[in-house]
Amino acid sequence: MDVESKKLMCTLPGHTGRVNSVHWIPPVSVEHPQRLLAPENEVISVCAGGDIMVWKQENDKWVNVCRLDNKGASVTGVDITMSASGVLWVITCSSDNAIRLWKRSSPEQGSEWSLVATLDKFKPHVVETVSITLLQVSEEKEVVLVAAGSVDTRIHLVCFGDAGEVLSYVHLQGHEDWIRSLAFSAASENGTILLASAGQDKRIRLWKITRSGGNILESGDSSESASNLFKKLVEMKEKNADLDIVQEFSYYQDLRSFKINDGKEDAVFSVLLESVLIGHEDWISQVSWTKPTIKDGKLFQPMGLFTASMDATAIIWRPDADSGLWLEEVRVGKIGGNLLGFFGGGIGPDDSVITHGWSGAFHLWKQVDGSDEWQPQVTVSGHLDEVMAVSWDPNYNYLMSVSKDQTTRLWGIWNAKQTWHEIARPQVHGYDFMCATFVNGISHRIVSGAEEKILRVFDAPQTFIDSLNNIATVSTDESRERPLSANVPPLGLSNKPVFQTSDGTLESTPDTGVSGLYTKFDLDQERDGHLPLVLQQPPFEEQLLQRTLWPEIQKLYGHPNEMVSVTCNHKGSLIASGCKAQVRPTEAAIRIWDTRTWKTKSTVQFHKSTVTQLKFSHSDKYLLSVSKARTMAVMQIVEKEDGEVEVIMIDNLLAHSRMLWCCGWAHDDVYFATGSRDVKSSNAKIWTIKDGKICLVSELQFPQPVTVTSFAPELINGNYVAGFGLENGEIAFWQAKPEEEGKLSWSEMFKIDTMDSHIESVRDIEWRKIDGKFQVATCSTDRSVRVFSLNF
């Protein structure tokens, strides 16, 4: 991902499970130590499927250059270090309670990969995190030093030789709960290395590893150091009475030593607890050092430590210049009350602070020039579970997506930067979303269906209209009155409209629905972060969680089970929906709703199993439906003057040999397509209606099940063009040249490059034409929403 443009540069497919950790690899072609500051061109990634993959950028393309076998065990963590000669050392931890040391030889030796050591002495305890560095034993010799953090609350330090032999082992005690993160600093000029450790005990511990000239030291010989530290605290308090220092202070030091033979004599290294940092109120998920720099031609480690915590704060720690005590320098986060904590983060090259959390978004802060103030910055967000559907608004200005992460999200272009961002989150639900559609013929109205028995209708508040105009320069011509915003009352389940009254207050009808009762808010007083907010730029995650809700205007009852599909006709007068059929065939009934009264106008019972997709023809004359029972049906929709709706079955048939996933109409309604799970026979078929019957026109065969099909909104170069999304994430575009007697001759035009496409099942493809160019919005179970510009 490009940080400046906020664009996804490419996707690296190939892992067989969830990716648990990634790490940049310094460019081996650059001399040491300058390579640590050079742009990286390699990445190593590990996953729950046991894959360890190395990726390299070659000619602006990222390719997989190596796949290592972790013996089938899920890999949970990875860290790397590189010697001055270009030898790359990689340490991994996995679910089989073992750590493995991998080695890539220097370019002069062919850059060959090998597994040099497997250490499983931690059983039955799981190793949660690992870190690796090089320890200088003498001018001619260096060894690999590995730290492993376990659920037994101990840090295990292991020294390995070049051949993977264990040279020494020692464990460090002090943490009182599972260890979550470890990080070695770069070595100082005298060879001293700091190890930072953090865990679920809410503490950060700094361990100093130095070479000592004496014998192996025993634990407990460091009471004098602890006493000196306490004296420094007292002296700082006497100098500055207002200094906020931990009131209840306890200090525990455990000194450990180990020795390594440097070829002449035993080199003794001591490990001393340097400091304990207390400041977080919940589990600490990540700890990392500021990036080393070059000073006087040598590697220099600035003393800066970053920590991220599940208390939704991130802290930068630095030692005090006078006393040497580590103190909190910067704290960011904890802005809203709904954050569920940070899973990780780091310090950027421009000294910015970035974190990521449960909601699928990044959080970015930068320091204001010339001051100590840090301000949040606009960044990117995304769904954290499968994305089930996307839809352009009726004017094709912005995009909606719904996901099993129980959110509805709106995406648009920020005109100031010409970058895509999440601009609103109209619905934060308690159920996984399955489908959604805009209501055509009226601006900014959506209908969504989730794993519940009802459909919900939402209308945009005035704050969204104003914010959309500020962010994307999209104005609305209609003059109808809108609520100012929306909020969820205490113990309520629905987004209630908030109106501004003439006396300068805001009021919202409570969930009881009792007339005359209102919840009032003072405009001049912040209350729970729910006051209306007109945005001048894309919102931050804290604002998306609370301040961009849309009021719910209607609930549609009638279906017996959770919703699966919903669609709106093109003039916006009717909605068609279907739910999951679990027991009885009658549960697969299709309901037709009137968008003016929100009442059911017709119920169509034909399919015997779940209706997976519904599509109105562009003329609104027909409704096409497909189901898991392998059947499809075309119905004629007749809207009468008295408001009633008549549904006439045109034809239905068994369309494929496996369940049908999708359907779609061509722009002129002459043809329509279906897609299914077939892989041994035609899994995409093109049909037409002739003499009141459904007739097969063409058959297409794809190597994977077809999960979505969508026609272009017009002929392109005189041809029909359709996009097909497959179960493996592939997206292919085909064109058909009309021939005599209604026949179509199909040929493949192109596929979306695998580095740009999805990596799991494609769920939806929606077209738009803007400024004479075609774009498609797609979504997938890989949790991503993507917009592609197509050149024909």
C-alpha cells in the first residue's frame, strides 16, 4: 500500500491460511549499514496454513521467490536480521510450540535457503512472539541471539552458531502474564543491546545485554542498581514537585549471565533488567524501537521505544537526559469510547505514529510543526470480515458496501487529494449483513438485509449531505426536509433521527415510540460524542463509529428467516427480497414491496430452496431470480394504476447441474446471464426470452465456480461485455459479438492481474461510467472492496 496516495498497490496471493505476520527485508545489494535505511524490495510473510513466503519486487512487480515448509504447523510470528556480509537469518514461532531458525546464505554463496535449527524445549507452553539479532562476540565472530516469549511468562534467550548449534541458553523472569511482543535494539558502539518485552501484565521491561569481564553472575547481585534507581526517582521528585511519577513503585531485578567461546576464551554476557515502564491500562500488543540511523558512518540506535496497547493508546518512551529514566514522551489515542484497542503499530519514517485495531482501520498521528501537539490524520480503513455486496448510489457519486463485520460503509473520492476513503458508516448492526441496495429515484436511501428476519430502510441525514458536498463536492438538488443526524438511544436497537428545534436544542424520538417524549441534547454541550457533525475531510475511525449514522425510517416484516437477497427496480418504486429457506419450501418465497407505503404487494412462490440473487431488468418489466435448487425464473412485473402489483410467471427451468449463485441482465434486456458452482460443465450461461420461453444462447466454461456476473451498462465497440467473478477471486471480462438469429460469439478480453485481484470468492461486481470511462466496484470474502478503471 502506498501511504501517500492511500492506494492499494498490489495483492500478494499464495498463502493457504490467515497471514499472521509480515516483515520487510533490507536490500542485500546495498552495503552495510546503509542498507538499513535504503528502500526495501523484499517482504517475508507467514500464515496459519504453515507457509513462509518471501516476495521480491522485480520490474515493478512483486513475485514469490521462495516458499519454506514449516512442517504443517501454523506460523504465528517472524523476525529477521542480516549480517554485514548479506547472510539473512529468520526466526519463526509456530503452533507446535517450537521455534525454527532459517538461513539464507550471502549472494556470493548463491543465496540458498536452509533450515538450520528447530528448538522445541518450550513444550507444553506456546511461544507467542520472537525476536532476533546478531551478538558480537569478538572482532571475528558473531552469533545469532534469539528471544522467545512464552505463555509461561518467561523470556527464553538462545544463542545459535552458524550451523544452528545451541551455544547458550538462559531464561528471564519478571513478567506476570503472557508475553505478547519482543524487540531487540541495534547494538551500541560498545556492543550493548537492549531487549524490550511487553505482555498481558500491562508492563514493558527493558533488558540490557552487555559483555562483562567477570565470571557468570548469580541472580540477586543487582540490589545496588535497584537502590540507585530509587534514589534517582527521589531526586527527580525533589527537583520538580509537580512531576507525575508512579506513586506506588516496586522494582524487581533478575540478573542473568551466559558465556560463549570466541575461539580464544569464554566471553561472558550479562543480562540486567534496566527499567520497568508502567503507563498502559490493558494488554500491551506491540513494542518496537525507533528505526536506526547512520552516524559518523556507523549504525546508531536512537533511544525511542513505541508501544501499542489494548487500552487504545500508543506511547513513545524516551530516557530522561538528566537521570536516564525512561519516561512517557508522547501518548496518542483513546479519543472515542467505542475503540476496542490497538493490535499493533509503529513509528513512521517521518516520525508519525500509526496503529491498527479491531475495527479494520489504521490510526495515524503527526506532530504539528513547532509545537508539542499531535493531531490525527486522514488514513485508510476497511472491512474486517467478508464483504457481501456493493452498490453505487443512483447518481454514481459514491459506493456502499455491507459486510459480515456488521457494518454498512460508504466510500467516496476526497476531492482535495483525489483518493478513496470511507466517508460514512450509516449502520453498525448486531447481525452479519448479507445484502443491500440503494432505492432508485430518490437520493441517499438504502435498504439492507442481515441475518435477521427483517429489512431495514435508512435515509441520509442533513449532516451527511453537507459532509458529502465538502468532501466529494456532491450536492443534492431536492428540497425535502431531513433529520439533522441520528443516534442510538440507551438500550435501543435502532438509529433514531435527531432534529434541531427552534429553542436551540436537539431532540430524538425515543425507542418507546410514545408521542410527546423526547431525548434532548444541548447544542453547546458535548454529550457522549453524538452531536451532529459536518465533516470537512474524510472522518476518522472514532467519528465513523459514532457520528455518521443514518436514521432508520422503516422496518419491513414478513420473511420467516434471515435475509439473503434484495434488489430495487430502476425507477425506485419496488423492492424484491428473498430469505434463507431452512425447512419448508414456502420459506423461499420472493416478496415484492412498494417503496411508497413499504407494504408487501405480492408474494411469489416458485423456488424450493434459498433464492441467492434477484435482478430487475432495466425496463423494470421483468424480475429474474436464481436459487440453490438449481432453478431460475423470469417473471413479468405489472404495476397497476391503483398501486397494486401483478406478477406473471413467464418461464422457469432447471438451469444448471449445481446450485446457482448469480444472475444479471444486459443493458438492453435482450440477454441475461446465470452463474453456478458447476466446474465439470458450463458454469456460466447466456439466455434470452423468445416466444414466451427462456432459450439458451451461449455456454461458457470457467475453471472455478462462477459467483457473480454483471453486464456493462452499454455496448462497447459494438459488443456486449460482461464481467465474471470466480470463487478463487479471479475476475475475467468477456465480449460477445452479435450474430444472425440472436446468436452471440463470446471471447475473453482480459483478466484482472492476480496481483490486483481478489484472493477469495468474488461476491459482487457493479459498473459505472464516469467521464467517458468505465469503472467496476467489486467485493469479496477476502474482506476487501476494490474499484478498477477499465480501458477497452
